[in-house]
Amino acid sequence: MLEFANIRAIARKELRDALHNRWFLVFTIAFAGLALTLSTLTQPGGSTFRAMSYSRTAASLINLVLLFVPLIGLTLGAANIAGDRETGALAYLLAQPVNRAEILLGKYAGMAGALLATLTLGFGAAGVVLALQRSVQDAGGYLLTVGLAYLLALSMLSLGFLMSILARKTATALGGALFLWLLLVFIGDLGIMGTTVSMRLPIETVFLVSVLNPLQMFKIASILSVQANLEVLGPAGLYATSQFGGLLLPLLIAGLVAWVAVPLAFAVRMFGRQERFVVKASAR
Amino acid sequence: MITAKNLTKRYGKVAALSDVTFTIEAGEAVALWGANGAGKTTTLRCLLGVQGFEGALSVNGIDVQRHSKAARAAIGYVPQEAAFYDMRVDETAQFYARLKKAAPHRAAEVLEQVQLSEHASKRVSMLSGGMKQRLALAVALLADPPVLVLDEPTANLDVKAQRDFIRTIQDLNHAGKTVVFSSHRLDEVIALGTRVLVLSEGKLLLECRPNELASKLGLHRWLRLWIPHEHKDNSLRVLGQNGFTTMPNGTSIYVQVNADGKIAPLRSLQQASIPIEDFELVDGDLMPQGDSHA
């Protein structure tokens, strides 16, 4: 049976570690800085700085999130368990009266807390700047985008943790995380476009293949949340709108939740069965 | 307190433990003796329930296979070299106190008990090897468990730190803790153990008292003698004539002795009127490399 007190104790430690992690601080500052910059960009022809609307800022932040959040989520997750395994800290932790699911969920909760705090800081700073200068009429779409960014961050963290459990070494886990990042961010998009052109795939297939990628799910859901239609995505967007109508956004959110839960469930299951963390050939 | 029946652990086709059966009573201090690969560490990991195994194993009446977390709550574990997170000493004790459900004040108490209170605000990475082992012991004692499991706990310590650590464990054993420890150091086993389980290639070879171990296994120890320089050649000749295996080493001479014949070389040199400035007993595994002469 899971003990929440153990999960909380480990989560607190992970959160504290993240706050002392130099790379994590760099990411936080960079993300907050870029978000602030995007929210205070000058309008064309204007001689003074004027804030953009929430929707326009959210649309600008989507691309920032698509690039940064998967990278930090995947790498933080991938380095976590594998790093502890390599230093021996995991073996020592496992010798304490905690079970493996508590350890993994505690670590996940701590890292998730740190990651979401970073996103909140970035989106929050941009939101405050906009609130100070403009009306808050379209703040709902902005907040929905923030929520979707949370889900994307958690899904990437889940995949990172799964990679950390599968890999024997931290370097392997990090390499795998970077490869997956490239696959999701760049190859996913270009691959789908290339395949569509070369194989003349029907539009519904293109749409279904693209939404298998959690980044595409986030992108489509975010666009929907700030402008209510998918014309910007061309025929695939029009097909999605006509096919699913008002159900599309809830379906995409459910899809992102699945990308959070399924890899994490696999990670818990595999970690529970693993003996790699204690078995060193030289120490039997 | 601890019972193991037909304890078996396989890594693929290799059996790290094979049908090991033993019982440890409350208050005993039992040493697991064996060379690297004998199965000592695997046995301790099975006790902690951190890896699967075949057979039956219980700690303090708790089935380790079914309730490994509860079994670990009854055990304080000290590894050969504890890998702590990058925190301060007091934060480390508090973190593990939360996991062990120990009262918050226990963290300060156990640091005091292992004489680390004055280092409480230091980062763990700043501690010496001996201090880290004391911190591992402090963590092990947080919830006042009935059983202490130690995996070669003094292997990385200097002589003084080894002596201090062993004395602390002796005190805990005398206070009623059941101690199970792995070692391949004869002096440690004799000083701390009340019984020895000898493992070899994953099998329980024999059980004996610590002072019987050397003779049962035919183990040798070495007597290190400091002889005045002008008598060194003569002493090597005398010891050789009396059938001792010797090894000159800088200012001293090592002489191989049996467990029950440690005084014999001293008598031989005394009879030859060769003065001895000092001597000490050294385990075989602490010997420097060199050529010995029979």
C-alpha cells in the first residue's frame, strides 16, 4: 500500500534538489525572460512598447513551449532515476522502509512541482504584464493554454522517467531523451509532411498520425483554446473541426492526460520489477 | 529473530545463493564470512527484501518476501559506502527520519549518539569516510530497529576509524541489538562476532565461533616485527631455520603465523638473543605485496 507521507518526503527532497540545480535555474530564467519579452513586444509601426492581447501572447508562447518544455521535461526525467542508480543513492534509498512505487511517485511529484513552478513563473510574469496594460477579456484562453502546457510538461516528464528506468546509464538515458526530443519536435513534423506528400495519404490519416504526437496534441489544443478554429492548420485542421466539432478539445486534453498517465504507469510497473539498481557484478 | 530456509538467488543461470539455511537469535552478532562473490552481499540484500529470491526468509517474525517494507522497518542498514544525497548532515538525518517514521527529535539524538552533532551543518560531501559511515549508522538507528545489518562497514576506513566503529557496534550489540554483518577481515569478525556463517560460492560452508575460524579455514596471519637494523639479517636467518615464512619490508619483517601460534616467532628470536623493538598482528588481506621466503 502506498504511504502518502513517504511520497511527500521524497517529493520535497526532489523539489529542493531542483531548486539547487543550475541548469534548471537557467531554464527557468530563460523561459520567464522569453515569455516576458514576447508579452511586451512592440506592435508594428508603434513608437512605444505596448502589450499584446492574452490570445496573441498565448499563441506566441505555444512555439516557445513546444521547443523548451519537452527538452527540459525529458532530460530532467531521464537523468533522475538513472543518476541515482549510478551514484548508489538509489540502492541506499531502496534499503529504507519505502516501496518502489513511493520512491518513483515521490521523485515524479517533486520534479513535476519544480517544472510546473517554472511554467507558472514564465506564464505568470507574462500574464501580469498583460493584466497591467490591457483588459482581461480573453484571459480564459490564456489560462487554458497554461493548463495544456502543464499537461505537456507532465507527459514529457513521464516519458523521461520511463527512459531513466529503461537505460542502464545516465548518459544513455539522456541520449535517449535528446533523441526523443528531436523525434517529437522536428522529425515528427517533417516526417509527417514528407510521408503525406510521398504517399498521398488521406487527410484523416494525416490528422490521426499527427495527434499521436503529444506535441501536436498540445499545439492543436492550444490553437483551439485561443482562436476557436483550426484554419491555421489547413485541410487537416478543417477536417478535425468538421469531424469532431466541440469534442475535439476535450479529446485532445484526454489524449494529453493519457500521455501523462500511461508512460508513468509503465515506469512504475517496470521499476517495481527491476533489480538492476542493486546488482553490480562485482558486488555479489 | 532471523530465519532463512533454503534461501536461493539466481542471476540468470548463475546461482549467487544456493539453499542457504540459518537461524539468528535475538542479541547475536553474526558475521557472514567469505571471499568476494561468496554470497555475503546477496544474503544481506535478501534480508532487506530489495531483490527477489526463492526459499523462506523472515526478520523479526515478518515474511520478507511478502512484506519487504515492514521487514526493512525492523532493520537498520549500513552499507560499505553509503551514497547520500547532496544535503547537510542534519537535513540528511531529517530526510531519512521522515521515511522511517521516527520522531523529529530523533535526528538530533542519533547524530549526538554517533558524535556528529558538531558537524550537523556541514554538507555530507565534506565529511571524511569515517564520518560518513557514522552518519549511515545514525540513519540506521533513527527508528531504533531491533536488527542492524552491516555490509563490510569498515572496509573503507582507516585503522582508528575501524576501531571506533567496531566499538560502537559492540556497544549496540551489548545493548540488545541483533547484528548481522559481512566481512572478510578476521580481526573484525573476532572483535565483533558471536558466531560466523562461512559462505563459499553461494553455499553455507560451515558455522563456527569467531575464534575457531582461522584454524577451521587454515587461515594465516602475519606478525610484523621491528628489529634493529644490525640484527635484521640474523633474525631472517633464525626465523628461516625455525621454519617460518618471512617477508622483509623496509624497516620491518613480516612473519607468517598460525592463529594459535602467534608467539612462536617471538620466542625463537628471544632464544637467539635478538632484540625486538615492536610488533603488531596483521591480517593476510592487509599485507603489502612482496617476495616471501620460506
